[in-house]
Amino acid sequence: MEDELKKVMVVLAHPDDPEFFCGGTVARWVAEGKEIVYVLATRGDKGSDDPAMTPERLAELREMEQRAAAAVLGVREVIFMGYRDGELMPDLRLRRDITRLIRQVRPDVVITCDPTTRYFGSGYINHPDHRAIGDATLDAVFPSARDRLAFIELWRDEGLEPHKVRQVYISGSLEPNEKVDITDYIEKKIAALREHKSQIKDPEGLAERIRERSSQSEDGAKPPYVEEFRRIVLS
Ligand SMILES: [Zn+2]
């Protein structure tokens, strides 16, 4: 990515989404001197099938795991918005809250996920929270963060100046147009994913799956490894 794009804000729904969707890209961009801030809408309080687990305990655990994973990748800050897992809606409240964060953090680049992806292939339904966060984030980038009179209270009452995001990287898109080479960073991505201990039952299987999914080669074993995005350059 271009050198003058220094600050990156990753806006996703759950702990572990950043590492799964863009962990290699984040590691690469940190190495290139970019500053990364994570914004997560929820604390992932539904992601357990342990009957003894409570949503409160799970939220605490997953927040800790997310902070540890972010530290592995060199992410500067992790912000939790406090929405409830599994109930995210792309409504005006969510759009305004993301708009506020964009105006506070003032990123050059935003990474989010594709709200138009309803399912992948024939074996995977996209999580509704992923669609919701992608939808609200794109709407916040354009036009709400940019326009002074959009959510006027942010400017009038909170003193937040409008902000123009330069580029958006959309993960989980069925129409990617950009590949980021993560060959040198795939082991770091896997190491970060391993911090999500409550979510990973088979760490070795996970590492293999990530290598296979990221690989461009037929046998899934050789580099180059990539993460794919739909990239939008806003003029
Ligand atoms: Zn998720």
C-alpha cells in the first residue's frame, strides 16, 4: 500500500475476525510502519458451546484473547463498541457510533467486510453481524464521516470535524480486486489466531486450513500466500 497512507482502522464484528480476515495484511502493514487501530462492535459473547459458560465471562475472556492477538500483530489500540454479539443491525445508531470513531481516529484506510456477501459457495452462510458491520461501516465512511451536517451533533456538541477516508479494503468479498502478499507474515497471522484459545479446538488443523485457504498454488502447501480484498479508492 502507498507510503502516504499511514493510519488504518479495522472495523469488524467479533474478536478473532481481524486475524481471520486480514491478520497477514495487518502484520505486513505494521512492518511497513503503518499504525493500526481495531474497532470491534461486539465482545463475542455468544461464541461458546460450553454449558457452564456465561455471556459475561465469555465476553471478558474473548476481550483478553483479542488484545493478546492484536499485541502479536503490533496493533496500537483495540476499541470495543459494546454491542451484543449476534444482534448487530446496520441501523443509524451503529452508523453514528462508527462515524464518531472515524472522526476521532482519522484513518487514511478502513478495513471492513463485505455486506453483500450472503453466503460463500455451497457450504457457508455469512454471519449476519458481518453483513451488518460492513454495511454500517461503508455508510459511515461515505457519506457520514465526510459531511459536516451528517449527524450534526457530532460536530456541534462533540467538536468532531468531518474526515475523509482515502481507501477502503473490503474483506470476504466475492469480487476481490486486490491481493496482499502475506507470505512473510502468514506464521504471524497463525500465531495471532492461536491467542483466541476459547475458539480454537485444533490449533494444528487451524494452521493447515489457514495455509491452504491463503495459498495460490494447487497443492495448498507453497507460497505465495495472499489475503484478498475488494479495494475502493475514494476520490
Ligand atoms: Zn465473526
